[in-house]
Amino acid sequence: MTGRDNNLAAGSHASGRQATPQQVVGALFVDLEGIRARYECLRSGCTQRVEGPVHGATDVQAFVASIRTSHRCTGALR
């Protein structure tokens, strides 16, 4: 392992900056053919945990492009 590889393994960006801890708050599932997709919110207390599924290439493309901003969650981060 090179020095750069050691830094990346220790949680640094390739640019050398320290990585900022992130929390996963949702999961987007798209099948391999790109004809079905759904979003699952992982925040506790969310009143609309699942968005979708949507079917069809055009609908999937629009869903993937907009779900991040269109999902409205009232739940709290865990």
C-alpha cells in the first residue's frame, strides 16, 4: 500500500482533506434494466417511508432525477 492508499483507508479524501462523517438517510433502488425504481427513507418517524415504485424507463429517469428534492420527511435523524 502506498502512502496515499493509507490515507484513503484512514478516511481522507484523495485531495488530502479529512473526510466528513456522513449519515445515510435513504436508499434508492433501481433495477439493472432501469425500468423500476423506489426510494426508502431510513429516518425514524418518517410518515412516508417508501416512494414509488415507478415503472418504465422515462418514469424511472424522472424519478431518479427528482426524488432527492421531492421527498418530504417529517422524521428525525437517528
